[in-house]
Amino acid sequence: EAGVTQFPSHSVIEKGQTVTLRCDPISGHDNLYWYRRVMGKEIKFLLHFVKESKQDESGMPNNRFLAERTGGTYSTLKVQPAELEDSGVYFCASSFRNRAILDGYTFGSGTRLTVV
Amino acid sequence: GESVGLHLPTLSVQEGDNSIINCAYSNSASDYFIWYKQESGKGPQFIIDIRSNMDKRQGQRVTVLLNKTVKHLSLQIAATQPGDSAVYFCAENTPGGYNKLIFGAGTRLAVHP
């Protein structure tokens, strides 16, 4: 079974530019989550999709971040315009719908974003 | 790979010793807890979980202890191996929080031969 796949693995952009991160969850997983880890700090929740709907976006830091999951398959997270404090590792995770938390998540390897 | 941070607490152990990693969780209403292992360049990997109606759970070489009175979790790794070197995170889930996980700050485990 293919795992959660994230693209790109690394991205270096200049402040003010736009970056789009992509996550392909495990096939059949309705739940898709975005988290990020700013350097040296804890992993923080950003948002949660159930299929194409946003279930919880309480962790999105501001309106420069836009997440979509059209069709309920892969998801994108766009940062526009990027700021220096957006640097960190962005993780995506997915899980089955009805056994979500008790099954645990499957995490992708993350996208390391560096804003210079 | 990702820099795991200069500010993380670090536990250094000798190969073959037992390791104990501690975590203080934030919400007394949390009823489900998970330990994750993160190696450089990889995502968090599930190790073991425990529900709040238990105070101990054992896996292969790992044991999780839960003390709800003081909101404390620990992960014990027996006979630590070089491959156990990583950053370890605890995470909690609260009823009504859907499937959101709240992660602790992480501890780096360094295993020396």
C-alpha cells in the first residue's frame, strides 16, 4: 500500500513569493490533516478535511494560508505571500473516516519550506 | 533532512540501556494519547498508544505509562538500540476535538555505541 505522499520534499522561496504544497493521502482515506513544525518547536495542527469539506481549520495561522481538497482526493496548501516565519516542515497525514483517531494517522515525510 | 532543533531536550543513553522519555500533556479532558518517533527527513511514525482508562500499555520493547493525576506520560524503551535515535513526540486527543492531535515539544534520543 502506498503511503502518504508529499510534494515537493524541499522548497526554498523568497519572502513575498507563493508556494503550493501538495499531499496525496492513502487511497480511501477520507480524513486528511495538515500540520507544521516550525524549527525546534512542537508539531502544530493546521486543519482537517473530511473528504472535500473542511472539518476543522482552527490551526490555520492567517489568511495567507489556503488549503483545498477538491474532489476529496489530494490536497494543496498554498502560502501567499510567504513570510520568513512560515519556514518549517509541513506534514500531511491521513486516516480512515470511522476509525480515525483510534487507528492513528499515517504521516507523509513532509515538505521542508525555507523562506529567505 | 530536517534539523530537529537545537532547543529540544536531549536524552543520551548507551546502547543496551533502558530509556525513559517523559511528556507533560496539556488538557485534563484528553482521553487518548500516542507516542510518535520522528527520524530526520521522515514524518512522525506511530509507536504506541494508550487510552485514559489505562495506566500502562506494553508493546515490543516499549511501554507507555499514563499518570492522569499529574497529566504525565512516559515512554520506556528497553535495550535501546542505535536505530532508536530520533525525536520522540507525545500527542493527545480530546473528545470533541474530532481527530486533532496536540503534540508535545519533543525529546531527542541519542544512542551511543
